[in-house]
Amino acid sequence: MIEFKNVVKKYGGTLAIGGMTLTLAKDGIYCLLGRNGAGKTTFMKLLAGHIPATEGEIAVCGKAVSPGRMPEDVAFIENDAVHFGMRISALVETAAELQDDFDIGFARDMMKRLELNPDKKWKHLSFGMKTMLTTIMTLANNSKVILLDEPALGFDAIMRDQFNTLLLESYAAHPRIIIVSTHLIDEIAKVTERLIVIDQGSLLLETGIEEIDEKAYTLSGQSSAVLPLIENLNCIGRTTMGSVMAAHIYDGRIGPPEGVAIDRLSLQDFFINIVGGKNNE
């Protein structure tokens, strides 16, 4: 279980996380979404005990988290971690020696399937391959909480598909809380179960993907027909072109009248609208 209680993080006079309260009690793959600078990486660093909270309390599995008490139950490797000139095989073997619960068989199998040459040195890998290796090593740690910060950064389409397979296989073998921060929103929707949205350091939403599929939709038609429909609905954004309007809704479904269309709202468009990025009149 993960608990944030009124957590505040400031860097000097800059507020990165502002009074966040969040509880994640169930195993699952969680997608962490937010605009650049929203506080996603700070959230992960706080949870991993890499940085201290300015105020509030953080706990993992009932144990308080801080830099002086870094949680054993959390695995987090930052993408810019330095591995010097070590070979891939040496990196994996070192990780296995340092971590009792490291699944070296999983790591080696994934490296083989993803065509990572174990004899290659870290510094000779492409950016995408470095990211893939970091992701494999993080998932091979069978901790109760796994944090992946932009794990598909630098991946091509095939690598992103391989990453999704890797993520699902890891979770199937070891169910736990896996939090994935990403900008590839619609792709992660294929594997994630729950969504966490933060904006300007505040929690906007934590919910299941199924609920978003049910409650996020678009009503489109003549403005004169759409406007009366959305008066009592939670409209998260709308676009108007002349006399035609598209209203993006996050609320219970309605049966629109003739002349008004109802369409599914993609996860990416839902995110864009809920953080206020799309409201064109």
C-alpha cells in the first residue's frame, strides 16, 4: 500500500507538490499522467525516498519513507543513472548480487528476446536501448512497488510494443503496484488498469480505465442543441466552430436527441481536456 498524506514538496520558493493526499491499496498497473513540470518525477522521487518531503507523510506498506529511511519495497532507477563503462552482463549480475529478490532469469530472458547484447558496454548502447535495459533491471527487482519514469522514451514503435509485452509479463509473474509515468497515453492504455492525473503538483484524479471509458465522451452537433444538454453535466472542454460545437464530457452517459452525436473520447483527449489544455471557443 502507498499513502501520501498532505504531502508538500518545495524547491526553494517553487512548489512542486502541493498538499497531495493519495492512497493506492490494490496491486495493478497505474499510469501517471501530467504535463511537463506537473510534478510526476518529484512524486516518484518522494515515493522512493530519494528526496525529502517539505511537509506531510509518505508510507509504503505501513513504513514511513524519507531519505534516511529509503523503502526496501520500492524499486526506482532514474533514467539518467550512471553505469560507467560496465558491460550489460556485469550490470545485471551486480544487481542480482545486491538484491536478494532480483529475478536474474527474467532479466536475461528479456535481454535475449529484446536482442540486447550482454557483452556490449553501457556507454555503447543507444538511448532507447539504455532505457530498455534500465526498465528490465527495474522490473526484475521483485519489490512490492515498481516506479518507471518515462520508460519508453526513445523507443521506436516496435520497442514500445515490446515494452508493453514486458510490462504485462512482469506483472503476471509478480502482481504488485507498478506506476508508469509516460506521455504515450493511448499506447499505455492498452496495458494500464488505473489512472493517476496530477497537474501543477496537485492530484486531479485517480480512477480505473473502465470508468473513464464509461464516463468520458463527446457530444457534437449544433451549439443550440448541445448547450442545453451540458448544463447539468461535467463538461471538461469544448470546441466551437461557427454554429457547431463538440463538448467533451466526464459524467454519466445520456441519450442525446436526434441531431446530436455521441462519440468515445480517447484517453489522450480526455487528459488534454481535464488538465485544461483544450478549450477553443
